[in-house]
Amino acid sequence: MGLNEASRLPLYVQLKELMKEKIEKGEWKINDKIPSERDLEKDYDVSRMTVRKAIIELVNEGILTRKQGKGTFVKELRIEQDLVKLNGFTQEMRLRGLKPSTRVIDAAEISPDIDVRNKLKLNLGEKVFVLKRLRLANDEPMAYEVSYISEKLCPDLLNHNLNQSLYKVLTEEYNIALKYAMQSLEAGIASKKEADLLNINENDPILILERLTTDGNERPIEFVKSIYRGDKFKFLVRLTG
Amino acid sequence: MGLNEASRLPLYVQLKELMKEKIEKGEWKINDKIPSERDLEKDYDVSRMTVRKAIIELVNEGILTRKQGKGTFVKELRIEQDLVKLNGFTQEMRLRGLKPSTRVIDAAEISPDIDVRNKLKLNLGEKVFVLKRLRLANDEPMAYEVSYISEKLCPDLLNHNLNQSLYKVLTEEYNIALKYAMQSLEAGIASKKEADLLNINENDPILILERLTTDGNERPIEFVKSIYRGDKFKFLVRLTG
DNA sequence: TAATAAAATTGGTATAGACCATATAAAGAC
DNA sequence: GTCTTTATATGGTCTATACCAATTTTATTA
């Protein structure tokens, strides 16, 4: 299977997705050396610069690593969440060999408070869907999430199966492609309610994560506030100078 | 002032540093549109691809933003620390308009415990410098840091002025260029000692950050454990899908 | 057989050019 | 003055080529 020049997607994006797929399917394993730039150039009949662009983006995403004169290798993924990649919880846990599941605690259509309305850039009177979900890995609570999505972007959202990936529903049913997010992370301590939900003690440390996700045009789609167990969750990020 | 082709630095890196300098000096202000790719190509007598590479890296670092058909603009910096950029505390605070300062609490040469030794890949018997510093912004404690650096990489380190940037000392005096880091972030609560150092109450929430910084060859240089005030510090990260 | 040198491989940098897509400005028509 | 069309500006994608630097492989020599 090669690249599809009739596709609307740029060639470098297709090549990138193709290489990701090889990794996800296990064709290319951790620490495997992938074909050279010149080999991929020949195999897929694209220019070396196109190949390089695809690879460099995967390097920036922490998926590949490369060394001059040596080659390009599949990177070992860490067990902690990769902070720089916009993945849903489901995909993150799967990448870590854990069995993710979701328990929808509440799902409703409400009028948002002013903070949510500002973040999603809504007009007065516009409603949102609010989803309250518990996130589990191997049947153990990891995080509690409250998501807000603008009602007008996905009417009837609550009629879909929200025990599965919300991102998937948005993409497949509403043609909404999430592309960017701004995320903040700070420390807190668990309230009684949060402690009960997460199977921890009141006043235990938690990580409070807020994320505003947008589409390719930086249009706000979803605002999430998540509470992560401080004892179970450690965020990992790779930095470059 | 243009690019220096005699310099060992690649042209795109020089151009990148030059553009950063214009922003830091205020020549290019927040939301300013910078010269077009084709203008920079002419001004600096480099290829458009070289210009693009410099700009794209600044975009990835959250410094510039761009829109097809419109232009490239200086991004508004957030007040929270950008998690994906490897900057020292000093530079981070300056980028936020805060006055950074450092108070060295202790500096010594010690034998590392096994955890530090493993992280820095040291042999038995090799010593480290340990630096314990309080990080302040506008004279208020923000973080408490303990750094470990291999003694053999920078003999006589303690003879240098460590109230200024450690990274700067390593670069200028020991020719060590820090390039990558793996960083983890988790929640905790302040011990009595930590609370006293940071001007907070015992059991207040804190962010515990551990970072292993390496040079370009992924050789471990510095291991840091930092305690950030949970009330004052919020990490921000921009994600892409 | 081992050491050294040369060649090949592979990633990194850079140039040049062309064309596409998006956005804005200018010119022309009414 | 407003609307439409055309031109221009600017970022995005892609190809092709050349050369450099680092590393590995192969060939040559002692």
C-alpha cells in the first residue's frame, strides 16, 4: 500500500500516517531501524525532502529517534503520558499496554458558566454538552474528567455511545478533526468528592489538568478539566534545547 | 548584522537565534507580523527553505504563529512555563517579565546515592556536585531545586558564580551544550521543610518535577529535582494532534 | 588474522525552482 | 460607493540536486 496522490492529504502526512501504522501494527518494533530516507524515497516515489518532513515530525512527536550516519529507530515509549501529543485517554492507555475503560457518570445538555463559555467562545444562550467520566486503566480509577462541547457543533451527541472515544465520535459523526490543544497542569489536593471517585483519600495530592482543544483553524471544540491521581499519574515530557 | 557563513553553526540556527533576539529586544513585538519568507530570503541571502526551517522551529517552540496567505506573527507568550522548551529557570522568568533570582542554599561535592548515580550513568566512586537552590521571581520563592552534576564533567564547578545561570556556566566554561531532557511531573504535598523553604503551609499541594538533561549525544549531564509551589506554578503545554 | 584505509551508507544542511492554496489589495465595471 | 474580477502577497507542498558529517561496512595491507 503506497501513497495516494489523489488524496487531499499532503504526501508527507500520508507517509507519516503510514509509518505510524507500521509501528502500531507491530511491523516496526521498538528499537527497530526503519528504512533509510533514500529507501523510503524509492519505495514511495516521493522526494527525499518529503520523506524527511514526515520523519522529522515523528521525531518531534517522540515516536522516532535518529542519529547521523547511523539510522532512524523506533523509540521506546514510556509508561507515562506523553504530554506533547494530543491523544485521548483511550489511546494513551493502549499505548502503555493498559486496558482502558470509561465510565460515564453523567451526560447532559446545560447552559455553561461564564468560564466555560469564554473558553469555547460561545454566545449568550448557546448550550453545551457536559460529559462527566471516570477513566480507568485495568479497572482502576485513574482520572475524573469533565468535558464541555458546544452543542451546535454536534447536535444529538448524547445519542451516541460515549463509553468509547469521544474524539472518534467527533471525527466520524461530525467531521470534526481536533488538531491543537493548550493544556495546563497544576497541583492540587483532592476534595472529598474527588477522593471518593478516584479511590483515594481526601487531601491526597492530585494533578489538575485543563485542556482546550481546537480544530485546525483554532476554533475551540472541547474544554476538559481532568483530575488525575497524584500517586498513579506522572506526566513525562521530552524537551529539546 | 547578518549571518556568519564562517560560523560553525548552521545557517538556519543562526537565523533562528537572530529572530529570537529581535523578539527579546523588542524589535519585533507581540502580534507583530514579521517579514515574509521571501523577504528574509533576500535580506539574509539564504534559500527560502533555510528561512522556513528556522521559522518552523520557532513555531514549534511556540514563539511564532503563522497563517497561509496571511503571514507570520510573534506569538503572545503565556505566563506559565512552557513545558516543551528546555530553558533554565532564569530565562523562563525573564520571558514572562518577572525578575528571576537564585539563592544558593548549599553547594557541595558528594558521593551520589544509587538513584542519582544510575540516572547520570556514573561508575562507583565517581562524585557529583550537588547544588541546592531556591528560585525566586520578584523576590518571592517559586521553586526549590536540587541539581546533581557529574564532577568529572566540570571540575572546580563550585569555584564559579552559581547565583547566575548554571546552564551558562556549563556552556561557557566547560563547553557543554545541553540539548535534550526527559522530564517528569507529578503532584505531591509539601513536607515541613519544603513548606518552610517555599513560604507555604505544610501539606499544601506541590508539583514535583524531575529532569534528566543530556547533551547532543544523549550523554547525561545534569539531574534535577524541583519542587514548585502548587499555588503559584502552572505548567502550560501546547499539543498538536 | 588483525589493523588500517577506503568506500558506502545514512542523516544533516542548503540551494533552486515550481506550483498550489489562502488571503488581501488593486483595478475595473456599474 | 459598491460589487466583481484580477493581481499580488504569503504560507504550504513538493521535486531535484549537491555537498557535508558521522557511522558502518568492505577492501586492502602487513
